[in-house]
Amino acid sequence: MADVVYDLHSHSYLSDGVLSPTDVVNRAAEKGVTVHALTDHDCVDGIAEASEAAKAAGIKLIPGTEISVGWANAEIHVVALNVDVNNAQLLEGLESQKQRRLTRGKIIGEGLQKQGCGDAYAGAREIAQGEILGRVHFGRYLVQEGHAKDIPHAFKKYLIKGKPAYTPTSWPDIEEIMQWVNAAGGQAVIAHPARYKLTMSKLRHLLRDFKEAGGQGLEVAAASHSVDQIQQMANLCNEYQLLASAGSDFHDPAMTWTDIGRVPAIPKQCVPIWRDWD
Ligand code: AMP
Ligand code: MN
Ligand code: MN
Ligand code: MN
């Protein structure tokens, strides 16, 4: 039997990726992924197209979304897998996230205008083409207008915490997000846990709260994690009896370090999130 290769975290241009859902799926298939989740930020609009493309490419598509969550002053990302994309409660929740993003976007835009970057809100919306508005769209605008040399630079100069256009957002808490995910029959996974720069005790606190709220998984094998971080997350996974997930967080073929299918292995000690999938 051919190997099963999982990549359970990726983005299309329906959020802040650059490829269409079809092109993301085709790239996954080309790279040898056999079970692939499309997990656009706060949106499931690409799933229908991705499912068709997956059928044609002969791979399995897991319907998902990556939801922004507020926890103790931090912004945490929860990847929801195997969601029913027609569930009314999930769709209503995601619509509220879309509105939060627009409200935040206006404030980010004002901040950037004050920095002499022109009408960044209009520019970013134009780049997002009416879809989910993310900080990456502001990043692309800033690069396009010559205010930053690339997107990481735009984040560092303007968009991250402590920088002039950073805008805190009151994302819903874990309990609320879990209601949407449960209503849609999905499994919730904490995305890229090492990226939040939480202290060990805060991370443990997060995992306890998440587990208590009904969360099931931890993205142990993330392309952005070091070997040591993968091991650390694997240990936490066992300690809190969470299931391990794996994903590249693919956005853009130019970002080769997070190319689709570039997913480290899950340490053998972990129980994978796909254990009970058929
Ligand atoms: P948002 O959900 O709109 O707040 O934006 C978060 C997204 O921005 C992440 O999913 C990444 O795609 C991107 N991102 C976050 N931090 C950085 C960074 N330092 N450099 C480049 N991209 C980043
Ligand atoms: Mn993103
Ligand atoms: Mn994320
Ligand atoms: Mn992501």
C-alpha cells in the first residue's frame, strides 16, 4: 500500500494565501500529500472547490478552517478539522470573524495612514479582493507601495505587537469557538503552539483551558517548529492527552520553508489526530 502523507494546515487566496483552492490541492497532490486539509483563516468558502479538485487529483480533502481566538491577552489560532461547512452556527461564527477583521482593518489602515503609507485600508481590501482581510494583505500593500522590502519586513516595521499599526482585537474566547466547532462536528487543534512565544507555564495553562473546553489536538509537527520544539510539543501532547496533528501552514510557493507537504514526522510517542479517521 502506498504511504499516506498528511498535511493538515494550508491557505488559499480566500484568506491570506496566494493560490486558488484548486491550485493548492493540485500542489499538495504533486508534492505527494494524500490527505490534505484546506484551513483558510476564519473561512470555509474554498472547501467546495477544493473538494472537487481533490476528487479529480485522487487525494482526500479534509474540510477545515483556522480560527483566531483570544486567550489571556494573546491571539491563538485553532485549526478546526473535519467541519461540516454547511453548519449554520459555524457559518455565523465565521461571518462575525470576517466583520471583526474589517473593523480591525480600518484601525490598522488609520495607523498606517498616520505613518505616511497612504490609504492602506483601501489598498489592502483591493488586494484581498473582498475576501477575508488579514494583516498579510496590509503587508502586500506596504511592499507594493515601497514602504517595506518584503512581507516579514512589513510585519516587523508596522504590523506586529508594539509597532505603529498593530491593533489588538477582541477575538472570541476558546469556549465560544469550541461551540462553533462542536456544532459543525469538527475536531479542534491548537495551531503552531511554539509560535506564540508563551512561557512554559502559560502554554500549560492554555492547554489545560483548551482541553477543558473540549479541544482535542495539538499541532506538534509544524513546519515552523524546530526539532526540539517538536519533541517538547510531543511531550505536552501526551501529558495533556491531546492528539497530535501535522501541517505545513502553506501560504505561498515562494515561501519554500513552508511549502505544502513539507511536514515533519510526528514522534512515535504521540497518538495522531487521524487515528479514528477512515
Ligand atoms: P491575521 O490573522 O490577519 O492577524 O494575520 C496572521 C497571519 O499573518 C499569519 O497566519 C501569517 O500568515 C502572517 N504572519 C504573522 N506574523 C508574520 C510575520 N512576522 N511575518 C510574516 N507573516 C506573518
Ligand atoms: Mn496566514
Ligand atoms: Mn496561524
Ligand atoms: Mn495558518
